[in-house]
Amino acid sequence: MKRITVSIFCLMLFLVACKDHDHKGHHDDDLHEALHFENDDEQTSLESKSVAQLKQELVDGGFEVFDYVDPKTGDTVIMQQYFVAFLKRGVNREQTKEEADSLQALHLGHLGKMYDMGYADISGPFGDDGDIRGITIYNVPNLQMADSLANSDPMVQAGRLEIEIHPWWAAKGFPLR
């Protein structure tokens, strides 16, 4: 368990370090093409566009959005629907250590790919040993896409993890603090 936690922590460090790397060259399939923000220059792109332009691009890309007017500043903030996938303990956890280690490596590779392609904005494990093992926040236009991506995780396909997805609203372009 400690090895898995360390591996996930290392992946998270890798993902954060990759945030500054340009991924314009990644073209995997039609799903990737459907997303407007497909590289890590999104923040720069957000800052150079008006609220109306950004909102229109999101709507044209199939994303659900609404305006929120900040009562303190009067600024209009675009709220975008994301999808939070809870990765829960699955029913098939009888793998050998070697099988579990292999699945873990494939799982981390899958999450890294989701991040690189712009589908996932953040992923990480929980710090306890509960039934909910971690989360991934998907930045895709609809639940069906998020569900398809989450269920393509090798850990999910092997039954070691199960997915539960919920829509979640957050301000577009605001960083975690």
C-alpha cells in the first residue's frame, strides 16, 4: 500500500511539473479534437479573451456554462460544468502483487494520458484507506465522455476500481489555492 501511495504521489508531482509543457502535438482521436482547450496554454488563452468570447467558445464546444456576478467586485465569472469521477474500491481485488503493481502502472499511465490530452484537470488519491480511493476531475463537455474516459482506466476494466461520476461546477480559469 505504501508503494502505491508513493507511486501516486510521484505521478502527481509529474503532472504538476508537466503543466508548463506544451502538448500541442497530441492528437489521439475524434474525442480529443472535440475539445477546444487541448494544451497547457489555456490560462494564457483565457486571459486574452473577453468573457463573451470564452463563453461562446465553451458553448460551441458543447460545454454547459452560466454567468456568476461576483457581488464584491461586480465581475462576471463563467461557471463551467466539470465532472468529478470518484474512484471507488472495486469488487475484484484478488490480484497477485505483481498483477496489482502492473495495473497500478497502467492506471497511472492512463491518468497521465488524460491529463496530457486535456481531458483531466486534476487527479489524486485520498489519504485514508476508505472505499473511495481517489478522484479525477474531467474537463469534457458531457457526462457520457467523462464516463467513457473514466471507464477506460485499466484498474476499472480489471474491476479493482469502480467509477461514480457527478457533475460539478467551478469558475473557469480559477486556479486551486
